[in-house]
Amino acid sequence: MKPDKKKSLIKIVVIFVAAFFVGHFAAKAVEVAGTSAIQSSEGNWGLSFQEEGKLPVANASIEEMAKYNAYYAKDTQEKVLYLTFDCGYENGNTPAILDALKKHSAKGTFFIVGNYLSTSPDLVKRMLEEGHIVGNHSYHHPDMSAMDKEAFAKELGELETLYQQTIGEPMKKYYRPPQGKYSENNLKIAKELGYKTFFWSLAYVDWNVDSQPSHEEAFDKLLKRVHPGAIVLLHNTSKTNGEILDELLTKWEEMGYTFHSLAELTGEKE
């Protein structure tokens, strides 16, 4: 082989090998980025509302969360809303919330803890009788983000057992992380246990019973931030929520929104 041809062949081989390794490591980088997207955002569920009436930027994308049967909104332009309520204890506001939902023929999901079920079984039974879903918010409402599978399963299982004893039927496997704290491992464990995990894409600071927002403050947040496909989080302990829900649902309806069950979002039967 002539020297010039030999040099050309060596150059071609070098270029080929370099291209192979560049492609290989680029693919690895994409793979790592994909698998660590949720890991890098572990901790507290967070939202950034960047444009009025639009889906906020969340810790992870709808597609990334779907790998773990986890949801925080529906990717749609259709004006649908999914109403959810976190119930830590009863302080007199839930009946008004249920009345408003019934008036508007809206089906919600109530995520309850052990204390709520123990002290307010009649309200839980009313939720079910009126067509709502009752989900698992854990028994003791701890930070579950660092729990191993055994502890995680025990926390959810204790509420499942109490629910079966109280209601006489199995609890639906819908889970909302207490305090909004989570980890990728949590999501994996919940999926392995047969649970679907629900975060949210619309909420406001309504949980502090000693510093309740005014009606105007609540409407300002909830009307500006509402968007197609939102999973709405409201707390049953909020006096403001009990007082405004009927009017809030009316205002959302006037904006063209309709209310749907989480079971419809997941494609399950209620």
C-alpha cells in the first residue's frame, strides 16, 4: 500500500473511532439526564406560575411523572379541572365544601389521614355516597420521602386497614404525599404497591388556619392561576375555602371550565 493511501486509511479509522466514542458518551449523557430529572428535583413539590392561564413549570414534566403512575395535571387545551382536597382534621368546613360540590354536580377526591377517618367517619361516608373518591394521605402525615419500602407500605397500610374496618370496602389506591415531600424512590415504591400518586398544578396558601386569606386574595390567586387540565389542591381546614367554594366553582364555570374526576384522568372506573 502506498504511503498516501495508508495515511488516508488511518485518518478514516481515527475519525470513525472518535465518532463512535462521542456518540456513545453523548447517549450516556442523555440517558443519565433522563433518569435523574426527578432525582434532581426531589424534596418539596414546587410550581412556578410564569404565564396567566397556562400550565406552571413543575419539578418534573408530565411525561417524566407518568413513568411512575404519578400525575399533577393533564396535558390538554380542554378546560377541564380535577378538584382535590387534603383533609388533616375536621374543623367544620367540610360540610360546606360538600354542599358546594353537590350544587355544581362536581366530583372531587378527598385525601384523608388516620385522624380524619377516626374522628369523622360520617363525613367520609358522605363523600363516598355523593360520588367522590377518598384517597390515602398516609395515616400519620409524616415526611415519607426518606422511608424504605417497609416503612412506606406500613404508613399507607395502616390507613387502608382502618378504612376497611370503618367503611367495609377496600380503599382506592390513590396517594398524595404528605407535606408535598417526595423522592424518586417513593414514586417507585408507590407504583410497586399499586398506587397512583397525585400532586397538583394549582394551589394557594390556604392551610394556615390562624392566617386565612381573604375572599379577594383567594379569588386573585385561584382565578389567575387556573389553567386547562389543572389538578386543584384545596385544604378542607380552610374557612375561606368553605365560604368561597360555591362562588369559586361558579366563576370557573363562567370561564368555561368543567369539573371531572381523577378516575377519568387515569382512565379508571370510579
